[in-house]
Amino acid sequence: MQSNEAQDLAGIKKKLKELLVEDLSLEDIKPEEIGDNEILFGEGLGLDSLDAVEIVVILQRKFGLEVKDLENRKDVFYSIDSLAKYIYENKKKDA
């Protein structure tokens, strides 16, 4: 059971990195160069509030998540790892 979760999370992280590079037009970086625990905003990857809105759209369109109340959830947007865990946990509830 644990290995399925790890595989699912790895797949989500890979997809997230690809979507961020593509949808946010991160031209100087490749998906595989983004660390799982790299800070996404500010001094980390350098994303801003407009990028946060795009990430919400990605969560809705690509992962089918209804995103509510995430303005106060900076922990979810901290890193690829935290986003992937949020997607995994919330998709599981809907499944």
C-alpha cells in the first residue's frame, strides 16, 4: 500500500513540475531541475501571486480539484512536495 502512495505522489510531482514549467512559461528551467522541496515563491523558484492564481487553475483543470479557501493555505503552496500531498489527499477523498 505504501509503495502505491509513493508511486502516485511521484507521478503527481512529475506532472506538477511539467505543468508549472509549461503553464507558467518558466523558460529558463526544466521540470527535472525543480526540487521536490524547493520553495516555490519568493527567493525559491521565484513565483509570485499571479503564478499562485495560475496554480489554482492548474489544480482545477488538470487535477479536477475544487479549490476553496486556499488563500490562507500557504503551506499547500510551499513546494512541489506540499502541492502533491494536497492533490493526493484530496483526490483520494473524491475517489
